[in-house]
Amino acid sequence: MWNINKKIKFTILLLFSAIHQTSVATTKITVWDHTVNDPTEIIMDTLLRALEITKPEYGDYQLITSIEMEQGRALRELSTRENSHLDLAHFAPTREREEQAIVVRIPLIQGLLGYRICLIKQGEQYKFSQITNKQQWLASDLSIGQHKNWPDTLVLQNNGLNVKTTYKYELLFQQLVKNRFDCFARGANEINYEQRNHRNLNLEIEKTIILHYPFPMFFFVNKNNPSLAKRLELGLSRLMEDGTSAQLFEHYYRTQIEDLNLKNRHIIELNNPTLSKKTIQAMRQPNVIFQQRYLVRDITPLRSKESDK
């Protein structure tokens, strides 16, 4: 296990960033506030490392947190070539989003966001315990709560699942408690944090099922800043090549993956019709690597009678 004190690590990286601000050649980069404040700290950790490792080619940088804005506005800002208030954000991709901004097709968390686990109301595990495949899920008519504008809302609907929508993220937790729907499907990377952050609602993490669809997380860059996109592509590629990306993933998610018991859950595979062909291609190898490392069940081979003699 890669053992690093996070507070020391971030202090060092932020000191680097502060020093860079005094440089004459500093490149200013306005980062979406949701990216900066994302509870998944691996996103900013990865960004800072990608910028650091490309200093020889691109020089110093200064990160500026954007004003608060919802995802829809962030996408509009990234597509604005003049007077934009945003240079960089992270999203799940769709074909439409890839036309709005420059996408850097190197997955940030190995596709973990696409492994969806239900937050459920306390005492309702019985609704899920006998389901082992998609046909049984559909027959049960279990309903899933989603934000109306999230891209995977369309994914779930296109796969025939019963989806209830709203426009407010926080309202989804309240509606789950009030039986508006049965499941609030969250990424394996975020569900533990969200359950803790809403502990007053007494929500539980469902124990037996994963809804899986290809659902990567990429950096998106303003169309007016192709140099930044190239810098990130170079930096992220180097982090993958020297093993840093894999180490970061282990550091942030190994314990969480084990606690969620991903390898022993029933996986219900769903199609994602929103992805471009290039994104599907970019995700093939990371998906295989993730599945081999984290989803293959431990099997103790039976000893033959000959070996017992």
C-alpha cells in the first residue's frame, strides 16, 4: 500500500503553487469550483501533479478557483472563446460535451464512477437481496432517483430502468427517505462520503448489487486554450507511464473498494449510448485493468487427490 500523509502532500503541492504565482511567466488557469472542492481529492492531486511534471515544457502556473457555478453553466463557459470565466473542469463525457470543450481522454479514476451502488432507506435491503441480474431488476420495478440533467439519467432510461428525476441534488437524499424512489445510485468513488455527509437521514449502502456502465471522468478544457489541453495530456500520460496514477488510485480507493465488497457483488451490465467512439476506445484498457485488479474473485484451487499423496 502506498503510504503518504495527505496533509503533508497537499501542503507541499500548494506551496509549489504559491511560489509559482510570483513568477513572471506564470500561466493563470481558472478551475471550476466543483473541481477544486471535489470531495474526491484524487482529482486535484492528479491535476497538480500533471502541471508540476510538465513545468520544463510549459513553465509555471497559478490556479484560480472559479466563481460558484452549476455544471450546465461550467460547460457553457468552456465553450465560450471570448470573455470566458473558466479554463478547466472535470466531467463525465458525452458526445455533446466533447463538442462543447476540448476533452483530455485519459481517465482520472479508472472508470470507478461507472460502478454504481445504491444508497437506500434504512431497513430496505430486502428489496434488493434476491436480485442477481438485469431481468430480475426490471421485473422488480425498483425505481432510481437522478438529477434531470445528469448524463447517466439517459443511460438508465435507455436501459429500461424506472427513473425518477429532480433538478436539485440535495433534494434527492430527502426524496429517498420519503419513498419517492427506492435507490439513489452513486459511484463507488463517492457513496461512502455521501452517506457520511447525510448520516442524519439514516441511509444505508445496499450490499449485493452493482449497476455498471462505462462512465469515465475526464478533464475538459476551454476551446480557446488548446495549449492547456496538450499540457494536461502530456502530464497525465507521464503519470500513467511512471506508475503514479496507479499509486494514487490505490492510495485513495483500495480500502474503499474492499469495504464496499465490489468483487462479491452481482454486476448488472448496462449500455451507455452517450459515449463517443473515441471515448469508448480510450476506456477499453483501463476497464480491463480495473476489473483484473479489483473485481476478480479470490479462488482457492482445489488440491487433487494425487497432490495429497
